[in-house]
Amino acid sequence: MDGNSGVIMSIGRILLLFVLIGSWQLAMADPQCPQPRFTGAAPEDFLKMENPVPLNRAVLREAKKIYLGKAEGQGCAICHGSKGDGRGPLADSFDPPPRNFTCARTINDIADGQLFWIVRYGSPDTSMPGHPQLRDTQIWQLVHYLRHLAR
């Protein structure tokens, strides 16, 4: 075997390793990412809305308190999980299952105003309730936090 054949075989082994690693990653990928959508489009005036709350660490800290239920009332984590993966303590009770916010392919395609509308009014034909007790600013903070979970 000459020197070139050895180099070609080494490159071939490396490429095979990359293919195997890629296949393994696909096999281990979350089958619920992206999740199917069950909520219809928000009214047009909501869809046009953009988050007016500036994104910063303090906003994310406050939103996390709301999400975890450490602010006021029951938090999102009871259904959606403390990590946002849709695996909260009550998750198995619902069909369709709670949204997995860690899936960027699901969350990134949802407009800010759509997320606001769902948090405020809930999602018909799912177990997602509305949260009219939250102030607008709190919902916008949550929109930032949901996007943060998807990173």
C-alpha cells in the first residue's frame, strides 16, 4: 500500500465516523421537535404586535419567577416543565401534550403577538388555559423567556 492509499483510507474512516455520529444524533433527537401546532392564528391585531419590553437579564429573571410559579399563582412549569421541555408534573394528563419550549424549530416560527395571545387567552381545543390575571408586561417578559428556553 502506498502513502496515498493510507491517507485516503484515513480520510474515509474519518468521514464514516462523522456519518455515524450524525446518524446517532438524529436517532437521539427529540421526536417532539418541532411539535405540531394545534392553536389557530391569533387575531390580526395581535399577530402584528412585537414585544415592547426590552430584553435584559432582569427581565429574564422576573419572567423565570412567573414561569416557575414563584411570583404570583401557578406557574407554567407545572405543565411545561421547569426546563421548558413540555415534561412538567402534569404533562401526562394532557392531549395534545404541553408545548416543548426548548425546541427552537417550534418557538422561533411563532410571532411575538401569537405567543402573547396564547398566554393571555389560552389555546382552544388544548389544555392550555388563558392567564388574564397576568399584566401585559408580565406576558411580554414570558415571551422573552420562552424564546430564551429555545436557545
